[in-house]
Amino acid sequence: MKTFVLSCLLSVATVVSALAAQLTVINSSDYVVHHLHVSPSQSRSWGPDQLGKEIIGRAERFTVRNIPDGTYDLKLVDEDEDECIVENVEVSGTMTWTLTDTVIENCVK
């Protein structure tokens, strides 16, 4: 019986992890990102700062793990507390998203 229960739990864990997306943000801009918030596009509030005490420096990357596949808005905050909101980023599976100066120039403020 214990083996069966353990097998079921492992199967559920495998399915859940297979449904979770992984988003790697690559910073190819001239800015240093101090805060990164990820929120479903239809949400009215922002999720927690994904970076915690970390930053995404120039030419660095950061991976947000275990988020459901979907459409998200990203709020990036630089060292001067300037905000850049990028809307409707499709996230599924394991993917990368690159922050460039052009993205920052065209972001929602």
C-alpha cells in the first residue's frame, strides 16, 4: 500500500512539474534590474518581487521557475526605481525572454 501511495504522489509531482513553466530573463540592456514582478495579464495586482536580494546586471540572466503556462505582464524596476511594464508575454514550457534597450524604450510606464 505504501508503495502504491508513493507511486501516486510521484506521478502527481511529475504532472505538476510538467505543467509548470520556466522563464529565463536575459538582460541585454544597459540597465540593471533590481526588481522583477510577474503577474497574470488579467490580474490587477503584482506578484512578489521574484529577485529577492538578487539583481539582473547587464549581460546576466535570472530564471523564474514553476509558474503556470499563460500570458503574463512583467514589471521591471531599475536602480533608479524607474519602472518598465511589458504586457502580454506568452510563457510556456522552458523559455527565454530578452530585455533590450528597445524593449525599455517601448515599455508601458
